[in-house]
Amino acid sequence: MENSILDMLEMLYTMVSEAWGVPLGNDKCIIERDKFMNILDEIKAQLPVEVAEAKRLVTARDEFIGSAKREAESIRKSAEERAKELTDEQEIVKAAALRSNELIANAEGRTRELYRVANGYVDDALRRTEEAITAALSEVRNSRNEFRSAAVSAQRNSID
């Protein structure tokens, strides 16, 4: 019959608590020695196995706790590194956005300047073209007037 050590200790406790007391000895009792000794022998036989199992469980528990602590530390470090990467990425994104805004503002300023210069150039070209056309028109009018004068003179000379 294989009982656990706790069961056997409980049996010993019961044996002692239910044993007959000795006359004139309140703290003494009579128990069956062989039965008591057999239970003690079973306890002694099982105790090393139980202690070894308890040690194995404690060692396994310590290893598990150590492994869990190492894993938790690894997870914590990984999370810290990832948080740092995200922070760095966020800083890079902020810097890129700031630089992008600067470039856009600069490009808008250059675009306005180029637009102003282009408008000035086109206006100047159109003014020069208008002046050239006006000068050509004036020359055509002068040539026409000279032609008319020459034609009228020739007509008068042919009539005369």
C-alpha cells in the first residue's frame, strides 16, 4: 500500500491522538510500536524520493523563472529598441517634412520670381514688337504718301 508522506504523517498523528494514556502520565500514551515503526520506515523510504522530486521541481521552477526573466528582459530590450527606432523614424519623418516644407516654400518663391521675370520679358518683347510694327507702319505710310505724291506729280507731268 503506497501512501503519500502526508497521508502517513496523518496516520501517525491519529495513532498518537487516539492512543490510550498511561496512568499518572498525562503526556505519555501507548501505541502499537510495530505499526508505528512500519509507517516511519515507509516515510523514511519515500522521503528521499519525495525530497529529490521536490528538489527537481524547485530546480525546474527556478529554471523556468530564470528563463521567463531572460525572455521578459529580451522582450523589454526588443521593445525599447523598437520604440527607439520608431522615435528615430518619427524624428526623420519630422525632419523630412520640415525640409520638404522649406523646399516647397523655396520653390514657390522661385516660381513667383520666374513668373515675374517671364512676364517682364514677354512684355518687353511685345513692346519692342509693337514699336517695330509701329515703325514699319510709319514707314509704309511714308512710302505710300511718297508714292501718291510721285503718282500725282507724274500725272500732272503727263497732263502737261
